[in-house]
Amino acid sequence: MNFRYRLQVRVMDGTGLIILLLWNREAVQLMEKTAKELKEGLIDDDECSYPSELDDIVEKKLMFTLMVKESNIYKQDEVYKVLKFADDESLFKEYCHPSLKYTVSATFYKEI
């Protein structure tokens, strides 16, 4: 079976909340594991098994490049596709407004 990510995350900063979608390439970079590796770490007979690796990316500071579609603007589609992300401290200092803390929190509700 071929496992691939479709990872939706809720990201917050001092300005609000946004829902982001990471497809396989970006999710593998973020999780540092393939979806297959993550799935293999779950307990087979436990439907409530949760990959502990998801906890590792909560409160992680990231800066995202997003695709904004017409549906995001005109149809209030609240999910934005992630094109790439970075965790470069110099980017945070350059692009974050001084009044904001540049800590990003993520809550996950769909992992594979």
C-alpha cells in the first residue's frame, strides 16, 4: 500500500488563525518521516493510535509560502495550500511585525 500525506494544520499567530494544507512533499519535510514510516509506528489493533511525531511539530516556529486561490477569496474557502515553509530565524525577524511574537502553534486533525 502506498501511503501519502494530506496534512491539515491550524496555525495561529498574534494576528489570527489560518488552516493550512500540506501535501506529501511538504509534510515529509515537516515530519521528517514518510507517511508509510509514520503509519508503521502505529499500533495495528488500536483505532485510537496517535503518531507521537505530531506532538513534535506543535509550537514549532515556521514561515509559510501559500497558494491563495479565487475560492479562498470569493467563496470563503478557509484552507490554504502550503507551497513551502522555512524555519529561518532571520526571516522571522525580517517579516514579523515588531508587536507580534513570532511563535507559531499548530493543532492537527488529519494526518494521513
